[in-house]
Amino acid sequence: MVARSMFKANYSKLALFCAIQAILWESTAYAYLDPGTGSMMLQALIGAIAGTIAAVSLYWRKIKSFFSKRLGRTYSDEND
């Protein structure tokens, strides 16, 4: 049991060290980003915003009732 926990601890330290090395290691990326890449990133951003708005609008009553219970306020359904 002790050897297994030591192995997990050493493995965790090694994994953390490798992750930090991968993030901090600098190298030149010889890559070409065409104009379509920027358009794709813009579409992803707009899609994420639209998805968030849709999710909030679908669950608005639940979100509103959750926070009203937390704050001790009561709202009627007429004031949506």
C-alpha cells in the first residue's frame, strides 16, 4: 500500500512537471493562418454567445426562482 501511494505521488509530480514544461517551453510554430481561420474563430465566438443566451432564456424562470429563494425575495410570473 505504501509503495503504491508513493508511486502515485511521484507520478503526479512527474505529470505536473511535464505539463508545466510543455506550457513554458517556447518554440517557433511555422504555421500559416489564412483569413478563413479568423472567420472560423469569430463564428465560434458568436455561436457560443448565442448558445449561452438560448440556454439562459430556456431556464430563466428556474434561475430567477433560485436567486429569489437565496435572496429571500418573491416575484410574480407577471414581471418576467
